[in-house]
Amino acid sequence: MTDMITRGRFAPSPSGRMHLGNIYSALLSYVSAKHKNGEWIIRIEDLDRQRCKREYADKVIDDLHWMGMRSDAEIVYQSDRDAIYEAALSKLSDKGLTYGCYCRRADILSARAPHESDGRVVYSGRCRHLSDAERLVMEAERKPATRVIVADKTIDFTDGHYGHQSMNLACDCGDFIVRRADGNFAYQLAVVVDDAEQGVTEVVRGRDLMDSSHQQIYLYNMLGYDVPQFYHLPLLMSETGHRLAKRDACTDMGFLREAYTKEGLIGHIMFLAGVIDRDEPLTLNEAVDMFDWENVRKDSGITISSQELA
Ligand code: GLU
């Protein structure tokens, strides 16, 4: 029996220039897949048409190429793939797993990945039990979002880096949105459909998306797809305790490309991640060769000194 080839991916949302936290996730996803002689692909997650721009996507790709990381398959844009998400949604609906929801809250955030700091709320299931007559009244007022009905049972998985994870979606999340009222598909559905359809076998990303993995595993199961291996990464944090963000201008790729050579930046990221002991330049190939998940820091956050952020 031949082992299945590893396929990793980096799936950025092009809402601005990448910062250190993004390029760190990109690099770690790359070295993890390549260390196993695998493939690595780039997918542009531009479902949120208001925030994402083609010019940002071009910059993201240019920055990845500057680092030497190239997609092993044609780069896919989620904004081109509505028909594929539509088909997946129909599969869920055919199983009686979806319903229209007229509540406005949550709808706003659901096209993008719900990072921990976005403070998600558990949905009460209010619209699940509306009668047909009630639906008709509400329909006259506004279009519904679509939610998927979750099961009241625990979803367990073993994260490749942090080990056993467990969550009961009914208690900790509630029925969640797969399509927004404005017609945009939600991150949770699109990311699952794309990772599955693109043959992704491992997902490496920040641990702020750990909780989302349970929702995604549920969708993998309901859609009959194989679940990839998840590896979550410690987050890069500022000394004041916030997750590095696009507002930290001094960590954006424009700045980093001035401040570092590409080998300098690769070495710096591998040092921050704990893979090497000294902050010294590394080629991409060296980083791939020496990569070992065992050496990646396990703390939930890695603090970047204010000196570096200044
Ligand atoms: N596009 C998502 C984001 O920028 C990441 C999705 C993922 O890695 O699953 O947060």
C-alpha cells in the first residue's frame, strides 16, 4: 500500500498586507508539508467581498513568492466557487440539516474565520422551530441566513501539535451559519469544501481557529469527506497581550522585506517558533530539512518584544 501524499495549504484572507503572524503560519504550513515530501498550495479566502481585494491577494502572493514559497497547484479564489459551495449546501439541506435563520447577530462575522478574540456566542436555536406561518411573515421582511443543525454529541480530534481536543457543538456553539443572509457563503462551509475538494491532508494554522475545527469536522462528517490532520500553532502576541494584527505596521511584510533578507526572516520565524535556538538566517530548504513538530513551542502564545514591534 502506498502512503497518501501529504498536501498542506495556506489559506489567507486578503484584507490587507500580510503581517508577521500570517507569514509565520504560511511558513510553518509550508515546512510541515515539505518536510514530509508533500505538496503545498495557496488558496485565497476572499468570500468577504467588502473586506477582501484582488490587489491585496496579489500582494499576499508576491510576498509568499519573495519567501520562495510557491503553490504546487493553480491558486484558487473562493470568490469564484459559489457553485461548488451551493452544491455542498444542497447536500446538507437534502439531509434536513439546514434551516433559515432571521436573527441578525452573528450573520455579520460569519463570512470570515471566527478567531477566538471575536468572542463568539452560542446560538440558541431560536429560528429552528419556527412554524411555516411564522417563516412567511419573517420572509416578507428579510432574507434568511442558513444555519446547519448540530448534533448534541462530543466532537473529538487529536491535534497534531496540542493533542486531544473535545467540544460539544450543541452546548458550546449551537447551530451555525453556513450561508449569510446576503448570499455569501460562510467561512466554515467554504473552508471544508475547499480543503476536501483540493485534497488537503493537513491543515496548519493559528490556534485561534482550534474551536472552529470542531465545526469543520462536523461538516466533513455530514458531507462524507475525510477529515485532514489539524496542527494548530501558538499565536504571536504583543507584550500587551493582543494577537498580532494588521495594525502592527512594523510587522507588515512591506516593513519586514526592508528589515530582513528572506533567509533572515525565515530564520527569525523558525527561532520564534522554537525550532532553532539562535536567531540566524536559514534558507527555505534548510528550514524544511530541519523542521520537526517536536521542537515547535507548545505555549498558547509567543510574545513578540515591544522592541521588535516599535
Ligand atoms: N482564511 C482564514 C483566515 O485568514 C484562515 C483559514 C484557515 O486557515 O482555516 O483567518
